[in-house]
Amino acid sequence: MGLSTLAVELISVLALVMGSSFHEASHALAAHLCGDDTAKEAGRLTLNPLSHIDPVGSVLLPVAQVFLHGPIIAFAKPVPYNPYRLKNRKTDEAIVAVAGPLSNLVQALLCAALYQAAKAAYLSCFAEGWLCVAQALSVFVYVNLMLCFFNLLPIPPLDGSKVIGIFLPVEARERFYVIERYAMVVLIVVLWVLPSVAGIDLMGSYLDATALPLYDVLCA
């Protein structure tokens, strides 16, 4: 039997909260190690979800995607940092940016290892409990991979935009970050308007080509 649909949806939300908290805390830790304590001073160097939750990106968006059976994506409040306090601004900005998605990838790999152990335990005795544990862990793998690759998109304020930014000249970088004020509109169009109106699911296609193949490998 395994987990019910409702249980899977609730575990997905829990995985989102935990994954997002580790994600943002990793940004704060990376900034701290690179010489900038802005996030630490703002109370963001913590795994407490209440310090990172964004009402739209951390609650409404992922819950809607879960119950609409769409891709599991979310974002939290951006961690504040002062690039002028970093030891090496050009490279450290990229390190701080990639720390978040990397934390989700690490979580996915750890949960995948535990999933394989739980799966082996289930196959050895066919106990229902081990099957439920394996299914729950596979949800954590899936959600963290979705968070990882979603946040790597080069759309401000997502982390991918910060990585691309270091390769742009200063003036081009400033113009690029102007897009940030329109980021929510862009995401709404990509996530809901295009799929429902034009039948074009850009986000789904992107995640199908990135996160899902890796999920299939890890949870085979």
C-alpha cells in the first residue's frame, strides 16, 4: 500500500520547508565564511524556518503546486549580504549564490542514500513500514532536486542570476538586475499563464530535462 496521496502531499510541504531553510542558511553560512556577516547579524544564519519564510514563495506557491500536481518549486526571503564586505567580491558572490542550490543537492544525495537503504530493508522483509520510509525519503529527494534546479534559473532574484552576473561587465550586470523588479510577473507567466493559456510548460520542460533524470537515477 505505502503512503496515501495526502501523506505524500504533506511530506512534500515538510520537505519544502526544511529544504528552503537549509538553502537560505547555506547562503548565510557561505557569506559568513567569505567575510560578510550581514546575514548573520540579521538572524538568517539559522535553520529556523520562521526566519526564512516568504508568504508567497515559501507558502502559497509550493502549496498551490502540490495540490495542482505541478512541479515542486519554492523560494524564501533572499538572504541579505553586502558585497563590499566579501573578501573577493567577484568570486565570493558566486560562492554565496551557489551555496543554496548546492545544499539542496547535498540533501537530495543524502536522502537518496537513505532511500536505497530503506528500499533494501523493505525488499528483505517486505515490512510496510520500510516501504513508507522509502517513499517519504524519495519525496525529499524529489523536492530538493526541484529546489536546486529551480533556483539555478538565471532569473533575478534566483541564485542562477547571481552566478551569471559575475561574468557580465558592471554596467551590463546592473541592467540585468533591473529585471528583478519584474521577476514575480515573469514567474507567474511561466508557471501558470503559458501552461494554462498556450499549453506551453517551459518550467515543466526544464525540470523534466534536469531534475527528473537525476531523480530517476538516485531513486531507481
